[in-house]
Amino acid sequence: MKKRLHFFQSVHFKIAMVFVLLLLISVEIIGAIFIRELEKSTIDTFEKGIDSQVEQLASNISVELIPTDHEEDGDTNLKRIVNEFAKRDVLEVRVIDDKGIVRATSDANQQAVIGKKNDNVLLNDFAEKRKELKDNDSGRRVYINVQQIKSSTGDTVIGGLYVKSDVESKYQEVNNTALIFFTASIIALSISLGVALLVSRTITKPIGEMKQQAMRIAEGDYSGKVEVYGQDELGQLGTTFNELSDRVEEAQGTLESERHRLDSILTHMTDGVVATDRRGKVITINEMATGLLHTKTEEALGRSIIDLLGMEKTYTLRQLLESSSDQIIEISQPGYEDSILRADFALIRRESGFISGLVCVLHDITEQEKNEQERREFVSNVSHELRTPLTSMRSYLEALADGAWEDKEIAPKFINVTLDETDRMIRMINDLLNLSRMDAQRSPLQLELVNLNEMFHFVIERFEMMITSTNQNYRIKKDFTQRTIWVEVDPDKMIQVLDNIMNNALKYSPDGGQITCSLLETHNNVIISIADEGMGIPKKDVRRVFDRFFRVDKARSRAMGGSGLGLAISKEVIKEHGGTIWAESEEEVGSVFYISLPYVPVEEGDFWE
């Protein structure tokens, strides 16, 4: 809906206001300068006239201050002279002698001070003074002139003359002049406003007609023409506008032809193409792009490309325009398979360099990205699996560095453990590489008859040392059967399994929590359990925790170094041993991981042939 234009918003009114404001500013500047100079000139003339008169008065009354036998006659003459001098602009004239005695004053209210010591501080030192002050009694501005009275020879000060003049009246005269000037300015501005409105009308009328024609052109109607009123600049503009209308009509036809050809090209492209305007709104999208984005053409047109590609949480249009680099986009919609697209962005620039839009070419890289993701996850998993033995080695090495190397009994043991951990890490890398291969080839088990009690104790002791070295508050509780259990297992791989579960128990348990490690036997099986007091696992995810690369909480697992491969490795190892592994968990309470291995009791005599 077209918004109605008010008179005060129109160019007609604005042109008139520009003329009036220019006139107002000019008049005010001239008036300010004129009034300022008038005030300065008036006050300077007044003060100079007073100064000249005061100097003459001081010269005239010097004779009357000379001591004589007829002092009363002298005072009478002084009074007559100061009264004659006190004209309309002079408020007070006061005369004192060299002894500081007031000899005469023109102020009828101050006659009592005659013959007394002077009380006016300005006359105490007989120094010449000229200043403008504000009178305390009347509140008006006054001009003070203090003049020395000298002897006829001019070398001796015989008294002082004090003259107070009314300078406020002069300021009032200047203010009256300013008021007259202001009134005349208001009248002139009113007349100028009317004239400016009439003049601006002749300018804005052709502009208004051009506006109406421009609106018709915007709606696709090129038949109208602007009426030309004369040969001035506005007339030439109207003629140019009519020519422009004809050229726009021709360009529109060419543009439509080019658009049809472009649509034909985009339709047969094997990549998805999306084009936008400078605001990021989709203006063109081909069928391949709608298929990749699982949308329809009518739904995509006019939509923000940021929203269409699902990038609103990570990018703004400005950031996209500034970077214009390749982006990886994950498309996930109900009813469709998840897919991964690579979006190549390019700016649409005019010859002037102005950015008028954006082009995005979409390539389906779902399979390629899946392979890359598996590779990245494999690297992450390797890091995860190597962390525990490296931490254990560091504990032993720190102990050696702190002085344990001097102990002939402990040092060799620590070094041997460190070497064993190094060898085990190499074997773990080989196992991880084997597990990552899609053909699922596995290396054969290196079975040995192992004291399971001692092996489990060995694993727990390493974690206890790690807890101590890192100043953590975890507690490990052992609940083992009293009977020695001998089982035929691959010790390296079983230690790897126990390390994985113990490491997870520590990671997901709160500081100060308890880890309970149990070992018991049944008729045909030996059961190992490791319980923690951590966050627990949701019921729907308990069965999936042994899947490869599965994480219950991806963000938290990454933060803690988890890869989702450790339990998968453990499951494969236990499966190769003919056993089973499972978990029981309750959220916010904790988790328990169980390992069941086949067990055939071994008698002591079986160790001897």
C-alpha cells in the first residue's frame, strides 16, 4: 500500500523552507553582528564622553580644594559644581581631599557623609580607575570613574574625584534597537515564505508528474509520457525521462529473452545452482538444487539463502559475502536420507564493483564426507586409546625424575613398566588399525594362562598412581574373591579392555566419587564388574554404547577425549575370548560394566607336568 505523503514531507515545502532558512540565517548573522557592533560603539562612546568630562571636572575643582581662609566658601562652590555636573546619566559625584575627608557629593541621600572620613574603598588610594560594575542597590550596570585631583602645578595629588554613571540606559537603547530589528525580520520572513512556496510549486509540479510516470514504468506500463513545459533544466529532464522509458522497454524485452536462455541452461546442469539478490533472497534455483535441498521451487523463491541452506545459526549474510568461500552443509529432513553438500559461493559484481547478488553451486559429497568423517574419527580414536598408557608412563617417569631412579629396587621396576607400556601402545595401534578396516580382519589372540587377580590388581594400581599424581579425589574399592583365578587370555588385550572401562569410569564420575571393582566366579564363568557413580546412560542408549563410534553425548565425549571406539574394541576382544560384555545404568546414579569369561578351574597340580 502506497503511503500518503503529507505536505510537510513534500519537496514543495522543503524547497520553500530552504529559502526561508537561508534568509533567516543570513538576517540573524547580520543582525547579530550589527547589534554587537552597535552595542560596543554606543558603550565606548558613552564611556569616553564620561571620561573626558570627568577629567575636565577634576581640573576645574582643583582650585577649590586648595586650603584657604575661606574654606566654607570653597565647599559651597564644590557642592554647586558637582550638582551641576550630575546630569541625567550621572548618578553620583563625590569629592574628597588629600586627608580622605568627603568634601562634596551630588547624591541627596549621602549628604551626611560630607565632612566625614571617606567610606568608598575605590577612593582610598586615589588611584585612577575605570570599570563597569553592577550596582548592589538598584541591580543596574554602572560605570565608575575615579580621577585624581592634582594641584595647579600638576605634580601633587590633592584629592580624588568619584563619578558613578548610569550605563544601563545605553544597554537598554541597544536592546530596543534589537527588538525593532527582530520584528522587521519576522515580517520579512513571513513574506519570503509565501513567495518561496509559489516559486517551489513551479519546480515540484513537473517532478510530481515524473514520479507518476516512474510508478507506471515500475508496474510495466511504458505507454505514458511526461509533459514538457519548457526548455529549462526541468524541461530537458522530462525529455530525457521519456527517452529513458523507451530504452527501459527495449532492455526489458532483451532481459526476458536472456532469462529464458539462462533458465534452459540451469535446468540441464548436473549441479545445484542457487542465485540471490543483494539482500540474499533467492531469485533463481534449478531442479537439481531443489532435489538436493528437498524443497520446491515456489517455496525457495524469495527465501533467504542462509535459511534455505540451514546456516542461520553459524553465518550472517554479511559474513557470507565477506568470506564467499566453500562451505560444508548437512541436510537433514524427516522422510529423506541425511546428505552432505559442498556449497561453492561466488559474488555477482557489476562493473562498478557493486555486489548485486550471490551464486551458490551445490555438489553432493555425502559419500566422500562419510569416508572423511570415518578417517577423522579413527584418528580421534587412536588419540583416545593412547592417552591412558601415556598417562601411566608419565606417572612412573615423574616418580623416577623425583628421585626414584636412585632406588635400586624401585627404579628397574618402574623402567620395565614404562617399557611394557610402550610396547603395549604399539600393539594397541596395530589393533586399532585392524579394527578400522572394513574387512574386519583380526590378529590372532596370544593366549596365556594368567592369574586374573594379579592382572586386575596391576591395572587398578596404575590408576591409583595416576589419581595420586593428578591430585584427584577418586576412591577405588576392590571386592575380589579370595580364591586365585587362573584363566587363559591374551593379557595385553585384556588389560586394554580393563583400561578402557576404568578410564571411562573415572572420566564420567564426579570428583570424589567411588569406583567399585569386583571379581567373582560362578560354576562356568568368571565375572568382572566395574561400577561408577557418574552421570549414567539413558536406557535407549545402553545397548548401543558398544557400537563403533557411538557416543551418548557427542559434545561432552569430545570435551573429555572420548572417541566412541574404546567399548567397541573391548566388545571385540571379549568376543574373541568367547565371553560377553554388557552394561547396566541408571541416569544420575551410575553405570556398571560386566565382563563374563569362560572359566575352567585349574588345580595346583595342573601347573606341573
